[in-house]
Amino acid sequence: MNKPIGIIGGGQLGRMLALAGYRMGYKFLFLDAKPDACAGQVGELIVADYHDQRALAEMAGRCRVLTYDFENVAVAELRNIESQIAIQPPLGALAAAQDRAREKEIFQQLGISTVPYRLVDTRADLEAAVTALGLPLVVKVRRLGYDGKGQFRVLRSEDVEAAWKALGKQALIAEKFIEFDRELSIIAVRGQNGDKRSYPLSVNFHDNGILASTVAPAPQVSDAVCKRATQWSGALLDHFGYVGVLALELFQVGDELLANEFAPRVHNSGHWTMDGADTCQFENHLRAITGLPLGSTRAQGYTAMVNWIGKMPSPAGVLQCDTIRWHEYGKTVRPGRKVGHLNLRANDYTSLQQQLGQFIEGLADAFSQTI
């Protein structure tokens, strides 16, 4: 079939899907509101708003299947073309991921543990959440939040007014602040035939709410924790009749896990798979949505992924290490923006720390302190 794969969104995730797909003989058509979207460098780009029904209809008419590279796309408008073309992952998963309250309800329905929370629609609801959950807590917008945006930490009772002024004109959710040991994530994939596979758990490190780095497989994880994460991600995949890659973010507290959120797409914490797994998350997503058998998710040693945020350093010094792979997104640099990443692979975790310490000042020490 010569029709391209359609991707709603033209950011770096769409770009990396295309780079993986070209090796498989696929072509790609992107829809993005920005004419300089970086995926436009590797495929045809339709520039239009995500709510533009004509543009979506054009995508449906020209493509073999539609997918998306971020959550905040127009579900209602996509439902209007759902009868014309397969959209994967399914819109039910996309809609749930767009609403933190619905997401929490599904977690509870599936027996997936979460932090204690309360829904907040009024100032009185926020006061009641403080009473019920105690302080500190985190107030989040229910919709359209990402990379730490749309959140306010309430540490003292005096912070309630500031939180309400900052976020109170929309539906909110208040979550009890948990002193977790570390954040983990699991990348899982489900094919059209129901076959499920998951990558090893990874451990994630953040800077101002933005993912800064990931190490996989996560060191010092018990078999019980791995099993629970795999069961939870599998339950989500089956619940939605899912096709494609899904990421589940988790807080680890001792040997217990708490689900934070899930992303119905390829995910930044899975970028390590590009150079550290038998089959990367991008290829497996494409295999799933086009009906091909899934590839092996086995890790090849240990891999660290390091995001470049706000600036791109010169690769000259870093690439002296022959186990580092450099990925630049072709995006205009600006503060807080993900513009590239590297992957560094080693046979064991100790070697990984040592090699990181040679090229990235302080990063190996940060890993040691956090783990």
C-alpha cells in the first residue's frame, strides 16, 4: 500500500516515528499548526489547526492509518472521521489521558494504586481538599497540562489563595504530595492481534518538571515491582483495546508503586530504546498500528538518555565516546524546549555512571544520589 501513515502533530516524536518508519518503507504525512514543525523536515506537512475539519478530512482521505504524537489534539473532531480511517491508539485512551480525573477513575477501576486525590471545581472544594488530604499537596489542571505546566504546590494554608488565583478558572484536581523514592516508567506496546510486550522499567530524573534524563533498565528494582508495573500497563492496554505504544509513569515508595499518569503514545522516557533495545519504541508503534508482528523489547545492556533542554551543546567532545548516539531534532532553540538528546550504552550500570561522568559534568553523581 502506497498511502502514507498520518501523524497528528509534527514535533520530535512524529519526526522520530518517521525516521524509524523510513527503514520499513513507510511514507508520512503530518498535520501541525506550526509551519516550522520539525517533522516537516522528514515528511510532507499540512499546516492547519488541530480542530480544522477540512485538514483532518484530507488526512483521512490520503492516509492508511492515523496516529498522533501528543495528547492535546482534538478528540471531538477526530471522532468525526473515525468511520473513514483507523485511528490508533484508540480515541477512548486519548480522551482519558486528556482528563486527569477520568484517568484516575480508570486507574481505580483497574486496581491500579494512585496517590490520594480530590476533584476541585470551586474554592470551597480546594479548602476541603486541604482538610481531607493534608499539606503539602499539588493542585493541577485536569486538562492540557504537560512538562510541569498547569501545576501549583500548596505547602502552607496561605498558599491556597495563590493556587486558586493561578489555576482556579478551570477544572482542577488536588493530589496529596508524596515523598517518593524515585519516578519510574514502563513503555508497553500492544498489537492488533492483542499481543502485548513491555520494555524494562526505567528510572527518570526531572529538572523543573521537564524530563532531563532516563536510565534503563532501572537498577535495584525487585521482581515484584517489575511484575506489578507490567501487570498495570497490560491492564490499561487491554481495557482500551489498545493498539500502539503506551507509557505509564509511576512513583516508587519502598516496594510500593503509585500510578501518576499514562501517555497514549510514544514517550520521552522511551527514547533510550532507539539505541538500547532490540526494537525501538517508534518501530514497535509503527508495527502495531500497521498490523505487523511486534519486535523484541529486550534491553541491550544499560542505557542512559539525556535530554538537551533549551540549548544544543557541541557534539565534538561528547562523541569522543563511541557508545554515545546523538539525536538532534532540528528545532529552534529556546529556554525550556527539548531540542535533542543523547543515548549512552554500557554493559553494566557502574560502567554507565563512569562514562557519563567523563562527558557530562555532575550527572553521574546526581544519578548516584537519587538512586
